[in-house]
Amino acid sequence: MKKRDIILIASILVVAIAFFLIVELTKEEGAGVVVKVDGVEVAEYSLSKSGTYPLNGGTNILVIEDGRAYLSDANCPDKLCVHQGKISRTGEVITCLPNKLTVTVFGAEESVDLIS
């Protein structure tokens, strides 16, 4: 490796880390979560109210506590959705592909999609 290659790689890493930090630090705390099954919204829950909610006919169990949401159980074989951890910041998503389920955090300010 040449000196210029090392400088290029280091520069790319610094820019990538800076971009990641800017994106992560500017995310706001979410107000609630929206649950969709097969792309259709089926429920919406506030992150300020703790509770346990069976989803999709009981195939997934959503838990909200301390302003964070996570799936505590699922009937899918790999349980990747359970291992995704807790979400609380706007835009974070938990996805269970076998059950076609998504849990997405939304913020206090709703955005409006405009079609021109």
C-alpha cells in the first residue's frame, strides 16, 4: 500500500464516521410507533404509555416501556425481529419478514407527503 492509498482510506473513514454521527445525533426522540402488517397500518401506540400488545393475531408481542419499543416474542423461526433490540428514535424500524410486520417510530411532528 502506498502512502496516498492510506490517506484516501483514512479520509473516507473520517467522512463516513462524521456522516453517521451527524445523522444519529440529529434524530429526535419518537412520540409513538405505527404497526403495519403486509403494508397496511393496523395499530398506533404512544411511546409514553407502557404496555404489552399482541400483534398480527398474536404472532408477535410488542412491548413498550420507558419510552422504547421492542418485540419480546415472535413465532418466526429465526426471531431476528426480537434480536433487533429496542427502538425509540424517529425513523427506527423493527421488521419481521416472515410475518410481514413492521414497527416504525414516528415523531411528534407529522410530515405531509405532497403529490405534484
